[in-house]
Amino acid sequence: MMTKDQLIPQYSIQTLIIMSENMTVTEDREKIIEIYKTNVHGKKPDTKNFNQKHDGKQGHWLEDAIGSKRDASNAPDLFGFEIKNHTRQKVTFGDWSPNYWIFTDKDYGITRDDFLKIFGKPNEAKNNRLSWSGEPIPNIKGTNSFGVKIIITKNNDISFVYSYSKDQRSNKSSLVPKKMQTEDLTIAKWNGSGQKSLKEKVEKKFNVKGWAKCSQDSEGRYDSIGFGSPMSFETWIGHVKTGEIYYDSGMYQGNSRNYCQWRANNTFWNNRIVHRYPKL
């Protein structure tokens, strides 16, 4: 596996980072293209040394090849650009947990497992393991069959709100505790502004110099890198309101990670590319 100092023969990544402080967006973009041309273009990810059970193994190969950071910090990957990997259907903005969960609110006295029993759905393929993903997750169109809808306030807070009367499940009375058999109950909430807010997370990652997305051909070889303009929170939340950006949860029993993914389909990203190498 390449080290970061081997990415471009005439420059180390550390040197390029120092140089980038005085570069324009165009110059930084060209440096990323040079790295991409040298280490990624025309290649098929070699993932044999990665965890084969991990869905993100190709993305990890790309991160190593292009020299971007693999960490939990909410900052752009390389020279002010957030780097995204090609996927078949959807691309993730970030794994951004709510600022509020009802299962951490002492007023309701429920655990995370209780939350999954109340709002989750059994997965028959996984021995009826409960998960909060797919059907139980609301979209912007309205209240779902689990009685949950999305509310976006004037301050751009995003709440998932439960109403017992709109819960269509026949066994809801045995699932939902009496205290929660009410209307307009917030079960999860993301703050639109302030510390640890969606605005902070979106703009630290996507509103510095922009983003880049590496694409693959039908055989899995990288065939292009496309660049998009910086994205403000106001732009991002606007696409949440249209449903183009959506919440895609992967929470399930037996795994403490909540998988709070905000995503958009590939077409959303591809339609916003303003510069591409090689040009089509």
C-alpha cells in the first residue's frame, strides 16, 4: 500500500498541504487531479487487505490512494475539498447523529433497545433482528405508517415527530408506552445552527473549496473525477426540503453505532459537477 509521501514523485502530501495555503481553488483542484492521475485513474481498487465485510472498503482504498484523511473529524478531506467515492445509487454527506434522542431523555425512561422495539421493524433475513431503517424512517412527503413525520422549523431544525393517532400498526398499543401514546412527540432532532449543528457539519465539510467525486466504469475502474462548487447550509437544507437529500438510517440491534447517514442519489451529485477530468 502506498504511503502518502509516494503519491506524487516530486511532492510529498505534507509539502502540498503547505503550498495549498496560498493556492487558489483552481490550483488546489489541479493538484488533486495530478494525484488522481498518478494513483487512481484507470485503476481498479485492490481491497484484499481491507475488511471484506465492510461496505466502505473501496472508499478506504481511494482515501489511501488519493491521500485524504480517514478519521472522524468533520473537515474536508484534501486541500479544502471533500472527496467522495463512486457508488451505484447514493452518496453520503456524513454520518451525523441527532442532537436529541428520546432514548437519552430521562423523562421517558427508555433505552436504545426499547426505542428499536417501539419504532423498529424485524428483519426476517436477520432472524427478526430489529432495525430502525427503511420503512420506519420518514421522508419529507408526510407521515409514514409508523406515525412518524419530518418537521423543519423556520430555524432549520429538523425533527422526527411521532403521533400515536397516525400510527397504522395494529399492535401499537402493546409497543408504545402509555407516556408516549400522544401527538407530536419529538423522537429525534437535529439543530439547524449552533455548536454541533447541521450547519456547522455541512459547511465545515462542503463549503470550504467544494467537493470531488471519483467515478468508476462498468468494470470498476476509475474513469473520471468530477468537482462541485462549495455548498452552504442554506443550499443543503433547501434540498432536504425537496427530498433530494434524505436521512438513511442503519440502526439495528446488536450494534451500538447508530448509522445516521444523510445522503443523496448519484444523479444529484453528477448534476452538480462543474469541472471534470478527463473532460467528456
